[in-house]
Amino acid sequence: MAPEDSPTQPDPQPQAGRFAAFKRFVAGTRRRVLISSTIMLCAVGGVVAAIFSGDNGEGLHEELSVDAVLAALDREEFLQAQMSALQLRAMQPEDYHVQSVAAYVAGVVAVYETDHRWEKDKSSSYLLAAKHLQEARDIGFPEGREGDGLFKLGRCLFEGRQYAESIPVLDEALTQSADHATQVHALLAQAHLLAAEPNPDKALQHNTTFLEDESLDADQRNDALLSRAEILFRLNRVENAHQALAQIPEKSSQRADALVIRGRLLVEAETTDAGVEENDDTEPVSAPRKQNLDEAIRLFREALAITKPNSEATRKANYLIGVALAKKRDWPAALEQFERTRRLFYDAPEGWTSSLHAGDVLRRMEKHEDAIAMYRRAFEAAGSPRTYSNPWLSLDEFRKRMIVAYRAYLDQRDFDRALHLLEGFRPLFTLTHTIELHARVQLAWAQALLAQSQAAPLKNRRVLRREGYEHYRLAGYTFAKLARLRKASEHYPDDLWESATALAEGQDHKNSIRMLEAYIDTGPLRRPAEALVRLGQSQLMVGRLEDAIANFDKCLEFHERDAAVYDARLWSARAHLELGETQAAEELLNTNLVGEGLTPASREWRESLFLLGQVLHESGRHEDAIVKLEESVARDPESSNALLGMYLIAQAYREAAKAPRKRLEEATIESVRLANAKKLRQMLDGALSNYTRLQKQLLQREEGQELAEMEAAMLRNCYFSTGAVLFELGRFDEAIEAFSDATTRFQNEPLVLEAFVQIANSHRRQGRAIEARGALAQARVVLKRLNPELDFTATTNYTHEEWGRVIDQMAQW
């Protein structure tokens, strides 16, 4: 079995290394420790029983006092010290000095016991000892014991993997006493490196001070040099790291560790260890880079051959082989190595960091379900931010790596997997951050669906839009939840804004109004004018026209210099138009068009021009409407309003023809008749030209994609309106042809009856009675074929029965 395949257990020694001051604590045999622990438990139980039975405990010791307890502790008579401290504490519960001594003794004895236990993971036991020592610290360590108490407390926090919490305690220990200075510097060097947010500069300072101690033995010095090389590597001082390694003798017991660090320096020779994401598949791995990686792998394998299966060097070498293979882009081999490392060292940093790397590799190999499973394993092993410790990745780097994976799924529009990945983000990410990321996924999902709907067939387009609106609403609700959680923070107004805008996009205007009103109430606002416009828009959508106009007016009155006023006028004009107040709408739009703030290139100016054409059309000023609408279409022929603009132009021409027609019918003077006849023809020709042009464009559009509902309605109206205008122009045969095209296209719709009737009228105008009756006979056949349950009045003026009577009456003419 190869060394990296060997089953192993994590090294039970502290990650900071072995210190001379601790060696005497681990000299006893396991049997002695078990016996002493059993005796202590029995004795303590006896003391407690004696206390609560009324025995004053005088038989336990000749002198029961604080000084006697501490003297016993100094003689390492831990059992006697612990029993005496317990009795004193029970007898004098109000004496703070006694309570401090009792807590201090309990902590020191707990440290001793934990040091002597043979357990794979003793972090919880050290944290229990730390609780006793922290209690003593809160009360006040016994006089003269401050330095020792702080040192032991800091060490327990360190061994309990609470590195960040241990640093200020150990710093204070240095100021209180020099007794443990060397060990404290060693612990601080490691703590600054292992904390969730490492500080290599501080680690280097303490490492330097530690190495200045001339009493260090060879192993301690070599361990410190290894640590120094690691720190210097973190500081990107590669040459200095090599110099530190060169001071370690070739035949030292730390040779395997030195080989691992040398290999890592080669792995990182040209890049930082940011993970497999840094590898750009578009550029091949250079020959020198590949040579460095191969040499690194050789060094790691050499280290594995000379070290123990359960050593720290074994864990590191196995992990770094996977990293080197990933940097070579040998994905299958890298994945196999990361899997092996994960299985062998599942509860060590190398094991769960391998899970993270394996997730990246699997994602690159498009094995996404397996990738997410690996990411979830890494999250579970990483624990909480308070206990996070990983020499390979700081907490910030780990979070960044997961955000990279999250954004990769987002960029690939794999929104479902992005959400699945987010399920594991807690507790390493805050609740609010995780909720915000959820909202961003829903927002991106909504935008993607609506963009996709633009080119989709009509039947799919509606489904995609419905789903898109649903995801917008989900985003809005999630931002609302985020706002509630961050109500007391500076983010609250922005969360409300995000919620309101997403809900509006999702067509949930009632809730959007609620969020916008809450946003406005937070004041002062970063976007007060825009908020009033958005609020007015949503109120307009739910029919609260007067409220909408009031908010648009507030924007215009109080924020006249804000760019949002142009949209305020535009939307206010729409609201006035809904109320039939065309004059007010026209004034607002003309202010946008003739003012100095906008140019024809701006969206607001172009939309104002188009809407003004609509307003003029609605108010019966059809010729003025034609001028504005033709300018609008000419300026922006590719806009979403262009087709509707062309249709309104045709309609306006047709409506404008009514006035000269009426005057023509009433005129008695020939010159007036001729002038109105010319005007009538001019208007009808304009209508015909625009109907024909629009019909052609819609048919061309239909060849590429299914028409939207409004487009289909405009095309249908073009067929019938073209025939009607030709009829009015007296071009009856052309009218018959236009209506015949309509009967072919709409043969299964009630509207086809209108076409047959108009064909009959066109034949009658030319004296062709037989052909007219034939057209009506066809209409009668179609009427019988059409389902009577259809809503005939949706597109025609008559019901099914009424159409029968109309056709019968016309047949008698």
C-alpha cells in the first residue's frame, strides 16, 4: 500500500507543535492517568457528600485555607488541592477570593487532566478548563498567579481551536509575567496563522522572538524554522522561506515537513493558492510550470515515504499532491487524490479542504450534483465562524471560493443549483448575507426568463413570462424578509427599495406600494424623486389614478431638478389620459418635449412624443396626431412602440377622413366639394398605405416567430381595415380580394362573417347580384359550421343568432 493510501488518524498533538514546558505533563503512563482520574472522582464525590452532610472536612487536611490549597497545587498534589478548594468554596460562598482560588484550581487541574488524556480530539476538554480559568479571571486571579492564569487560559483557548479568542489573552499574559514568555510567543505565532482571519506579520514577529531564545533545543528550533518558512510563504517572501528551510539539518526529524514546504513553494512558484478556478483552460500549462509541479509532487511523495502515516506531514503531502495535479489540469487524477485525502483525513483541515477542491474539479467536469454534495461536506466540516480554523484557507478565502462557485452557477443560468448550493452556506455566512444571495438568484432567474420569452414561441412565451413574474415576486418577498432582519441597519432602506422594484416587475403592485410607502417613511432618502415616481406607477397599475397623479405632482413640485421629473410627467400624462383629461396630459408631454432638459436621443423624449401622438388621437385631433406619430416612428423604427405607432397612424388617417366626407356630403358649392373630395382621398390613401405597410411587416415578423396577442390583433384589423378603405375608395375588386384573403386566414373565427358580408356589398355596388348572393350563401355555410358557443360579440357586432338574421335579410336585397 502506498504511503498516501495508508489508513491513518490525525496527529493528536497540538497544531502549534510540542513545547518543552509541556513535556513533563505528558510523561505519565495511561494507566496512571486513569487510576488518578478515578481516585479524584471518588474523592471529590466524598468531599461533596461530606460537605452536604454537615461534615466540616477537617479530616481532609490539617489546615484548610487558601494558602494551603495553592501550596498543594504548587506541589502538584492536584487531588488534595481540588478537594480542599471544593470544600472551601462550599463553606465560604460569599468570599470572592476563595471563589477565585477554587475556579483557578479547577482550571489548572482540568488542564493537567486534559494534557494526560489519550483522546483524538481534546478541544472540548480544553474549552471546559478554559471556562474555569475564565471564571477565575472574571473574579480576579489569585495574587501572583495572573501571568500563569492568563497563560493557561490562552493555551486552553488555543487548544480548543478558538485562536482569535486566545490572542488577546496571550498578549496580556506577556505583559503580566515573563515566566512563560517563550511558550506564549510560540502559541501566538501559531494562533495568528491559524485564526479565521490570519495575520502573518504578527505571526512572524512572535516567531522571531521565539527563535531568539537560546535555551531552545534542536527539535524546538527546527519546528520554529518550519513555522517561519510557512509564515514567510504566506507573506509571499519565497526566498526568505527557502533560507529558513536551509537552516534545518538534512538528517533532522523534521526533514519530511521541510520537504512538504519545499514542494509547496514550487507549487506556488507562479501563482497564489486560490484554487482550481485560477486555471484558465484557454492557455496551456507552460513547460517550466509543469516541471515545477512534477518536482513538487516528487518531493511530496518522498516526504510520504519517510514519515509516519498519522503525521501532519502525511496529511499535508497528500493534500498538496491533489493541488499540484489540479494545477496541471489533470482533473481525473486530481479528483482521485482529493477523494483519497478526504477519506483518510476527513476531520482534519486537509480532508475537508480536499472536499472543497473536489467540488471545484467536479463542477469543471460538469458533474454538478456530485460537486454540490462535496461543497456541502466542506461546509459541514468547516463548522461555525467562531471555531473556523484552516491553515490552507482563511475564513474570508473560504467564503470567496464558495461565492465563486455560486456565481459560476448564476452565470451559467443554473439557478436551481445555485439555490441548492446556498442551502449549505449557513452558518459560515451570516443569515442576512445568505438571504440576500437567495434574493439575487430569484432576481437573476426572473430576468433570464423574461429575456428568454422575447424569442420564444407565443405558447411558451406566456409560460416563461408567468414564471419570470413569479420569480420576481419571490425576489421581492425575500428582500422584504431581509429588510425586516436589517431594520435597524443602514441597509434597511435599500432592502425595501429592492423589494418594491422586484414586486413591481412581478406585477404585485399592491405589495410594491406597501414597500415603497415604508421606504419613503424611512427618510431622508437617496432617491426620493424616483421613489415617488415608482409609487405613482404602481398606484396607476391598480387603478388608483388620483393617488398616482398626486405623487407625480409631489415629484414635480419638490424635486424639479431631479432627472426623475421627466418620467413623472410621462406617467402623469398616462394617468390623465386614463381619466380622459387629454388637455392636462398634452401640457405635461409638451413640457418634456420643448423644455431644455431632454434631447430627442433620450428615452423620455421619444416616449413623450409617442404618447403625445396617442393623446392627440384620443382627443380627436387626428391630423396633429399623424404628424407626431409619424415623427415618432421615423425617429425610433426599432422601438417596441413602432408597430403600434404605425397602426395608430393608419387609424388616425381613417378617422381624419370622416370630416371631409361629411363636408363633401353637405357641400353645394362645386369647388368646396372638389376640395373635400381631394382631402378625403388623401386621408384614405394615407390610411391604406399605413395599413398595407404594417400588414407586410407583421407578416414578415410572423415568419420568424409567433406574434404576440396585440400584434395578432393589429394584423387581423389590418386585413379588414384594408378591405374597408378600398371599399370607401370605390376600388371594389381590390376590396373583394382583401376580404377574400381575410376569409382564408380567419375561416374558423366569427370575424370571417364580416368578410363575406363586405364581399357581398362590394359585388352589389358593382351590380353583381348573383355573386353577392353567392358570398352570403358562403357566409350561411360558415355560420352553421361555427360553434354557437363561441363568443361572437368579442370580435363582431352580433351574436350567433343575430348573424343568421342579418344574412337572411341581406339575401333579400
